[in-house]
Amino acid sequence: MSGPPAGPDARLVPAAAATWAAAWWATGGSAGAVGAAAATAILVAVLAAVRAVRRRSAPVLPAVALVAAAVAVVLAGAAAALSERSAGRWPTWVAGRVVAQLDGTLATDPQRLVGAFPGAGDRYALIVDLASAQARGDVQQLSVPVVVLAPASWRDLSAGHGVVLSGRLAPAQPGDAAAAVVSALGPPLRVDAGSWPWRVADRVRAALRQACTGLPADAGGLLPSLVDGDGSRLPDSLRVDLRTSGLTHLTAVSGANLTIVAESVLWMASVLRAPRAVRVSLLVVALTGFVVLARPSPSVLRAAAMGGVAIVATALSRRPRGLPALAAAAVILLAIDPWLCRSAGFALSVVATAALLTLAPMWAAALSRRMPRPLAVALAAPAAAQVACGPVLVLLQPAVSTVAIPANLLAEPVVAPTTMIGVAVAAVGTVLPPAAHLGAVVAAVGTSWISIVAHCAAGAPVATVPIPAGPAGAGLLAGLEAVVVVLVSPSLRALVVRRLRRPLRRRPPAADRQTVPARFPGAGADVSRRALVGLAGAVLGAAVLWVAGSRSRGTGRGPGFGDWSVAMCDVGQGDATVLRCGDDRAVLVDTGPDPDLVDASLRRLGVRHLDLVVLTHFHADHVGGLAGALRGRAVQRILVSPLAEPAQNAVEVQRLADSLGIPVETARPRLQGAFAHAGWSVGWRVLTPFGPWAPPAPPETDDSDVVNESSVAVAAGVQGPAGAVGVVLLGDLETQGQQALAERLAIGADVLGGPVDVVKVAHHGSAKQHEALYRRIDARVGLIGVGAGNDYGHPAPSALAVMRRAGLIVLRTDTSGDLAVAATPDGGLRLATSRPSGVVA
């Protein structure tokens, strides 16, 4: 009689998990500490291996030796990389932000960032693997990656190109994969063509893009992204809806694409009756070519490493097994590049693949008893992937998609045929473009269907459900999912039932042991199922209480705030102004320097949705709190200054927005919009930056005055049940910017759009105030965001004198805490502060 089917081979999983944890620690540490840890791991591995040979009856020792050896390899690789980054003059150059001449190779294609000054072109980010650096008369050979922020002259370069550039160095964030952030000073000094594999890949990618010319924007932009990960033509609206509907994985080339290519190669090899050696060789060539074509992103590397493990197993006449291959691939890749452990794309790829290898077959087998096998498989795969990826996705965006499984179920049938047609289109397009275009038209049927599914799913009434942000939310979701997985997985449920019943069962007398059943049918199983259901209910109840508690904590308005219209958050030395456009919705202008402070203030105001976030400029006291503002909130769009300086802050804003799928737009004068919800509305328009004072190109250094003058000034009208409040927010405009705006008001330009009640005083009340501007704005209340005891002397006595002469009542966050302004039915204003004894300047 056959026993139950064997479970997945998980012997390498502990090694993979341990190496991941070790890599995470190592990438945030120093070379010396990581090297010492590597030596310790080697010693543990040797001792465990020797003991295992001597004591063959101790099965745990080989496992310990394997885990320690894997950890040692990863730590050794991390120590070597950290030593490279800390060697020679390089750390001094980076800390000193020197201008250096760098020689290296592009590891990625340029990715568009926010714009520079109007007319100066866009900015792009790319990764360059350096071979040497020259600064201050010294040359150093090194091998480290850097992030380069470059002007539009870099747009047409691609991965594989060799470049020599001049740029200003700046430190990267701790734990970042890049050894520095480099602001390129103009176009590359020299560009060398990549090696022939990269050139062929560029030609194939260009052929696919060309074949999609003339197709509808969604269909034509999605096909290259689906085939080779080229999302350069993917519309922003579709990109956002793909993320909301849980279909964004279709735009990230992964194992599915590699599987399609590999199966096509194997099919051709079987038709030709090729021997095993030829098949292995063809698979190696296909795998390598695919990595070059799709670019070595984390998900592609994971898929390629798994493919490599499978190829080795095939060459050794071993049957490749999924879970060991995945664990081995993770260990190999982390040994090569330990910083992959911090990549969200790599984590999502690994956990999704693990779910497809473990949960999906189990669920498909259970569902196939009640529905046709193909439908069961089609339903189990996206469900398993969604469950596995959920906690990781919550760390990126605190919301759970309710439409991901049905959206994937509807889109999946066309993915494989569309991808295969797209691969053929790319190949044919290099030699016969007209035929390739016809193929692209056929493939557009599939990409159009995927686009329709994404738009419809994202537009569903409750497409996403908010969940607490950060590790707490991820842990909560993981706990809920664990209960659900146990309940819907028969084998796991039986295992848990055994564990639950074991302490309750008394060991029967020896004479009666043969009558005890091996399994637990009937009433006993029902009792255990009820226990599991009760446990699930308890966890669910805790989740409801958690969410309800977080919401109740977020709806307190503070003393006297009531139906506020405009609020200024107390975020220390920085700005964060909130314009209300719904019961729990708002427009946020700047985020202050501290994520926790702005998050807490928005919670006190009851804001859970941000229709728009305006970042007036990229100084840290205006953008440093962005992560806190986005924490647990749905955000529609981010509007930023046209000057992406300081470069490090600009790239961090873009990275955070990209990770959450939030579109970023560059502000320009007269750009406007409106939002309305539940009796509230906000109409807004951009006032600055404009005028001849704007420098023709981004500065080479962080010139604070120039950055301040690039501030996005905004005029807005907040309409509520009790009346309207007109607002002007001046960012950190200095004298020139304020004077330029005042001159426009003096000639009668329709800039403000209506009467102004509240003005956000420029630059935290610095001494650089243009009195004529405040007189022409003619507001009644001035708000100053400023930190108590700051070193800048803000607000300056001269600035307060200007406000008094302009007839303004001034409220300050350093003395009054959170500030709020509300309209009254008689056309007046009601002012409130979070500190009842707040001082009015």
C-alpha cells in the first residue's frame, strides 16, 4: 500500500533563508566585521562537517555544515565587495563630494526621472559598473556600481555601452547597492559600443519597438514590456492600473518568459532529435541570450539561475527539482551580489516562485476534485502567488488588492501566446519589418485584452483595501494568510489537526493501541476544524480591531480643529501644509524632514487619502518626510520642482514613488487641477517657477538659493460646507522669485484665481521677504512652518514686521503646534492650534 505523496524537498531552504539574513546584515555592516563573521562561519562549517563524518547517527550536523558553508560564501563575497568600496581614496572622494572622471560600463538602460528646468530636458538614472576613477590628480582602479543621474543627452545609451564621464560624487544611502550617487556634468566624454551580444540585443529590442509603431498606446506600449521588459513606451495610466490590479508582474520579465523561451528551444531540439549535449548547449545559449535581451534585473537573474541549476542537473542525468533549484539559485545569486537581498523585485520573484512550486500544486489538486483540472490550475497559480507576495507588497504599499486573483485569471490565458508571438515579432523585425508589424498587430489583440482587464479591475469600487503600513501590517497579513492557507490546504490542515490533538490525547493502554485509528475522521476532525475556524475568527477579529483602532487614532482632529479647511503640520524645521478635499482626503504640500512627524500629524487630521502631493523643491526639510506621508495612504500623484537638486534627494523621491506605483509629474506654470469628495473640493494651480532668473541648466553643486528659487508656488481654493478659503503657498522662494510673482500680480495677470485668505510665508519666515508680494496677495492669515530653537533664526524679526505691515495674523508651528484654518458661514475664518496657549506673532 503506497503512502502519502512525498512533500517538496526543502533541505536547501534553511541554507537559503540563512544566507538571505546574513546578506541583509552584511550589506549594512563594515568589511572587517563581515570578514570576521565569514571566518566564523567557515570554522562552524568545518567543525560540523568533521563531526558529521565521525558521528553519522547525528543527522542535524550535515544540515548545520551546509547552512554554515552557504552563509560563509555569502559573507565572504560581501566582505570582498565592502573592502573594494572602502579601499584607496574612493571613500574620501565620495565623502568630499568631489568632481571625478569615471570610466565604466552601463549595467542598465537609462530610466527617466523628473525633469530639469523647462527647456533643459529630462533627467535619467542609470547604473554604471566602474572600472576606474580619477580625481584630484590621482587614479584608482576599482570595481563598484554607482547610480548616475544624467541629462537627456544620455537617453539613447543602453546597457553594455562603455562610458567615460565627469560627475560629482555623493554618498549613497546606508545599505544601498550603489557605492555612490553621481551627478553627471553634461553628456558622456566618451561612449564605446558594447560587445556584440549587447548590440544584437539592442537591435532586437529596437525592432520590437518599431513593429509596435502605430498600435494603440496601451497595446503597443505593453507588448515590448511583456516580451523583454522594455517599458519605455508604457503609458503611466496603464502602469498604475496594472499595479492596482495585481498584473504588474507581466511588465517585469521573469521565469514565465524564460520558461516560454526554454520550452520553445527544447521543442525545436526534440523535433530535430538532437542529443542531450546539443540540447544542453542550446539551453545555455538561450538562457544567456535571454538575460542580455531582457537585461539582468533581479527577477531575470533569479529565473536564469534556476535555469542554470536545472541545466546542470540535466547534464548530470539528474531530474531537476523546483524547490531545491530555487534555494540553490538564491544562494548562488546572493553570493555573487549580496545586495540582491534588499531588492524588492528579487524578494517578490523568489517568494512567488516558491508559492508556485509548493502551494499551487496542492491547491490545484484540491480544486480539481470540484472543477476541471485546467481551471483548477489557472485559479491556484495566481492565488498562491498573491498569498506569497502579499506581505512583501504591503511593505511597499500598505494596501491589499482584492481584484488580483480574478484579474490574473482573466489575463493569464493570453499571456503565453502573446509572449510567443512577441518573441517571433522581435526576431523577424530585425530582417523583415513589415512582416513583424503584422505579427505585432496580432499580438496586440492579447495586450489589448490585458489592458482592458487592468483598467476594469483597477476601476472596481474596492480594488484595494488599506492595511497598516510597515512590518506590523506585513506581519498581520502574513498571520491571516497563514490561517487561510491551513484551512484551504487539506494536507496542511491534517498536519495542524494532528498537532492540535496530540497534547489532548491520552496514550491508550497497550492492549487497545491497535484499535486507535491512524487518522482522525468523523467528529474529532470536525472538532479540530471548529478549533481552526475559531482561531481564524480570533485572528480576523484582531485584524478588524487593529484596523479600526488605527483608523480611530487617525481621525482625531485635535483641540478645536473641527471642520478644518487648511492645516499646517508641526514637523519641526520644515513645511507640510494640508488642503482638505474630502472627509478623509487632502492635498499635501511638502512633507517636512521627518516621516514619523508628518505621519502622526496627518493621522491627527484624519487624512487617509492624498489626491496630490506637491514637493515644492528637493531640500530635505520639504521632502524628507515623504515616506511617512505615504505610509498607509492611497496617493494619486506627486508633483515636483523642475530642478532635481540635491540630486540624492530627487532620486530617493523617484525611487519611493516608483516602488509604490505613484506617477511623478514636473510642475510648470499654469498647470492646474481640482478634486472633489463628499461636499469638499480643492482647485489648485501652479504659480512658479518661471521667469528669466532660472539658470539655463542644473547647477553642479547644491546652491541653496537656486534650489529655493525653483520652489513650486501654488494657489488653491478650498471649498467646504461652511464656505471657501483661498490659499497661496510660497515654498522657499527667495527675493527674486517673490519679486517675479509680485510683478505678475502688479500687471493684473489672472494668477491667483480668486481672493486669498491664507498665505504660507516663504522660506519659514527668513529675512528674504518681498513686502510688495504680501501686500498684493492681500491675505488675512500667514502660516509659518518653523522648528523651535532652530539655528537659522527663523522666523526673522524683519519678516514678522513685514507680515504685520501687510495686515497678516501670523501663526507659527514652533509656538502653536499644528495649525488649522476653517471657514465660517458668515465669510470669516476660525483659527485653531493644537496647543491652546499657542502664541500669535
